[in-house]
Amino acid sequence: EGITQMLAGIDLREHRVGLQLYPDQDHSVLTSVIEAQGATVDAVLPYVYDAQATDVNIVTAIEQMARGQVYAIALTSSGQVRRLIEVAKAHGCEARLREGLERTSIASIGPIVSDKLKSHGLRTDIYPGNGAFFMKPLISAMAAVLGGTAPRNGAAQQ
């Protein structure tokens, strides 16, 4: 809504507008406003995941978290949270995921991801400060929280 209002004051005729869109959301109002102003929309969906190709990697990460081999997980889109939960359910390891996340610091890039975590009964431990919801502040926040932590070796199993 705020973006469409802002764009209303910009002459977009004969311009090409690139939009980074998120899956599973309706973007028709935004794209319609841009197109109604005479622009061409080029949409990019960087957070669409290949459902089959990454399952084994996600299950491996869940097991590593549950064994205490992972300090933190950084989540940068609500789609990542959804995908993590979906894979855990599909592979019967949701309890292991929750066990792993209890042992692992959860870093969230911003309020949308934190809300998605909360909707699944999960917490946010690390969050970028000053309303700067992008990668560098998230990594800085993680470094500040985890900086004094001794390395875990891959053999730490329980």
C-alpha cells in the first residue's frame, strides 16, 4: 500500500521496473499499479526453492543442530522458515528440528521472519538493531552474540 502510493507520484511511462517478489504472496495490486502507469514489470523470485534438491541438505542440517554441532541458524526469509518446517514434517523429523532449534541460536533478519518463527512456536535469539533489516546488520548482530563462543567440533554428539 505504501509503495503503491509512493509510485503514484513517479512518472514510470516507458520505464522498466524490476521487482523482487516473494513466493506465496499476491503481488497483483503492486504490479497493476506499475503497469497502469505505463511501465513494464520484470519480476524476480529469488526465494523460490527447489523442493526436492535441498531436502537431504535440510534434513542433514536438522540432525546437526539436534546433535549440538551448530551454533546458529540465520533465517533471511519467511520462505526459509516455511521450507524448514515442511521438510521436517515430510521426513518425520519435526521433533528433531524442535530439539535442534532449542540448542541453536536463531537469527532473524527482521520482523516478517520473526513473526513466521513465532507462528510456529519458535523464538528469535538474534536480531539486527536499529531497524536495519538486511544482511550486514544481521551478521554484525550474530558476531556480537556469538563472538566469544568457543568452536564446536563436528564430533560433539549426544
